[in-house]
Amino acid sequence: MKQLNNDLKHIAESIALKEKRLFSDFATGNEQAFRREAEDEQHYRPPFALDRDRIFYSGAFRRYTGKTQVIYFVSLLDEQLTSRILHTLSVAQISTTIGRMLSLNTDLIDAIALGHDLGHPPFGHDGEKFLDEISRKHSLGYFHHNIQSLRVVDHITKNGRGLNLTFQTRDGILAHNGEVHNQVLQPRQNGKEDDLLQYMESMQNGQTVDLMPATSEGCVVRLADTIAYIGQDIEDAIRVGLIKREELPENPARKLGTYNGQIVDTLVNDVVAGSYQKSYVTFSNPISDALLELKNFNYKSIYKSKKLKVNHQRIKRGFSLLFDYYLQAMENDDRENEIFTHFLNTKDAVYIDETSPALRVRDFMAGMTDRYFSQMLAKAVVPVTDSLEVKNT
């Protein structure tokens, strides 16, 4: 065993030297990684690769598969439509491609990309809005999926102990906001834990602030988040009949393309060409303008489409009903309820002691898939009566 450890250590050190020689001056070196809690166990994987693997094997990552990206219940409607897992893998693929061309740390890019949406509740951004309204009603502050993503990896996974990820990965997850349009992303200098805490406090109090990623890798993932969803959402919308391809605005269609593959290729090439050997990552002026115009089109024609919101009010009522249902279960100490059997019973004493009942419910519901949410809602509304014989008289 000692010889094996020595061999692995030698191999790891050799690979680390090779990688370091390939990194640009703006890459995040593995030696820069640090965690909030020291770990005694010796790891031969690089620190950001270890982050990536911890995220990949978490239950929260597995539940991406059943969560909405834009269109509800995609797996029930059409398995070629985009779910949260496909979006996440697209972000990872696109950002890794850009990162490799810019000689950045692709392990860190992978970790941020795979973890960036872990806090998304069921039913996408609609579910986020519904949970936000409930959160404020119960004095939990504003709910934001990027803050919940960090909460997942810090406080919910691994029985409530968290994954102890590096600061750089956690920072990238929190600062990934791809909905904000940025032409240029310049990493903030000397990033520290207090930045994350101040940002979360401000956002949860209702202030609108932005947190620039502390690494070039985090900036790449943030741009890749937009690149991954902008064209794919158009393809999905065309597939389900929300829009027609010829309805795309002329300027973006001419400069970016009209198919997802063309759009991704154009945007990736533009970022690489404009960011190579630079301390920032950027779109060129004409491409940035066309992208913003396409974003505005998507918001008007897809995300706010009444056709897409056919079950909007029902799901909103469902969030409120389930939240109250689980709060009542804890007040009654109903140990047979799913919030205990499927969630709280797996959490350690620290999580229970430090988390209010309302926050426990929010954590539980934010982690649900669309289908699980619907099953729990049906059970809450129409209880199972297998012990009761009902006769039709």
C-alpha cells in the first residue's frame, strides 16, 4: 500500500507539472485552491477535479434529470426537449471547449458548470418565482436559485454536512448568473469568503447586486450558461410550436445563425478570438448586440408565452399548498410524512439545529423534481385510503 501511494503521488505530481506549463497567466492554478475545512485524507486527484466528482456523485446532481429547463414535464412530452440535466451538460461542454482554447483550468470549469444549477427548484424559473414569494411570506428573505445552489453544496448534501468544495468552485457557482447580459467579464481581484456572504445577504434582503466571478474559469462558465440556453430554447420552442424559425429577428439571425449549432459555434468562436491572452473574457461588440436582441426575443416570444404558462396558476397554488402541508407535518411531528422519511431523517444534528422549520421545507421543495412534486401534491390533496373501504351506494 505504501508503494502504491508513493507511485500515485509521483504520477499526480508529474501530471500537475505538465498542466501548469500549459496554463495561461490568467488560469487558476491548482495550488491556489483552498477549502473552508482542512481535510486529512490525501487525494491524488487535483482539487478542482475532486470538486467536480463530489458534485457529480451527489443526489442533487442526479435530480437534474427530472427538473424543468423551460418546458414543464419534458420527459413526458418529448425526450428530445431540454431538461435541466441537458442544459447543465451543455454548459459544461461549451465552457470546457472555451477554457481549453484559452488554456484555463478545465477541472475548475467542469466543477462550476456541473454545480451551477443545483439549487433550481422544480418547474424552472417559474418554480423559482413561486418559492420566492413563499420565502418572503415566511420571513426567509428572497429566494434565488444561485444562492440555493451554494446552499446545496455547503449545507444540504452529504446528510447536511456539505461537500467542502474549494472557494473557487463555490464562488463560480454563486456568480454564474447567465440571465444578466454582460459583454465583458473581468474577474474580480482577491476574491474572498466575505464577498460571497455580503452578496447573499444583499440579495436575500431584496437588493439587486451583481457578483463578478473571482476566476477566469468562473467568467467562462457564466458566458457559457447564456450560450448553452439561448439557441437550445429556440429549438425547443420551435419543436413544440411556440414560434417558427422564420420569426427570429433579422439581425441576430444574420450574425449568429438560425439553428442552435450555428449560434453556439458563432458565440464560442467569438469569445475565444476576443479573449485569447486577455485578463477578461468577452464577446465582440456586434455579436454582443445581436445576442442581447436574441435574448429579448426569447423573453417575449418564449419565456413569457401564454401557451407555455397553461398550468402556471395550478403549479403556483401547488407550491403554496405543499409548503403549508410540510410545515404542518413538522408541527404535528408526523414522522410518517415524506419531509421526514425522504429528507430530514437523512440529515445530521447540525443541520436540524441550525435550520428553521420553514427553511427545512424550502430546502426540501427546492430539491424536488417535477414528477416528485406532482406526486407529493396529489398525495397531499387526495390522501391514500387503502385502509378504508369505500362503497358506492
